[in-house]
Amino acid sequence: MIMQARSCSATEAVAFARVAVLSLSADCFSETVRMARDAEADVYGKVIDGMPWYIKLRADGDGVDLLSCHLPDRDIKTRGGVVSCTVRPGRGR
């Protein structure tokens, strides 16, 4: 999904995902969701380079797993405000 949204290579997509995760703050937090087998994951929303991103992370004893990083299909209410799914370069807010 990153490769399509950003028109980039796989290597660039991995680098983008790393930067996206490292740039998250408490204001980007949206909610904790329950997944299969009672596992929990945290959902974040952030606008990066004028594009909205849905990011889902799961922490375990070994670190943090990136479960999702894609353009959102709905607005994401975060602690810092709403990340609009319609924010796209050339489309306004």
C-alpha cells in the first residue's frame, strides 16, 4: 500500500514506514483495538507530506510490530484532532 500511495520502491516504502512510526507522538494516538486471540494493537493517525496515514502497531516483549500502514478509508479521531481521509495532495483538507 505504501508503494502505491507514494509511487516508490519497496526499499523506499520500508524506509518511509520506519520514519512514519518513529515520528508518532501521543497526539497521533486514536484507539486501542482488540484483535484475534485477545491481542491488542494501537491505532494512530498522522498526516505525512500532505497525505493521511492509518498506522497500527502492536508491542510485545521484543519490540514493536507494524501491522498496518496505509491511507485511511475513514477519518481518524486522534488525541490531537481529526486526520481526514480526504487529505491528499491537490485535494485540500
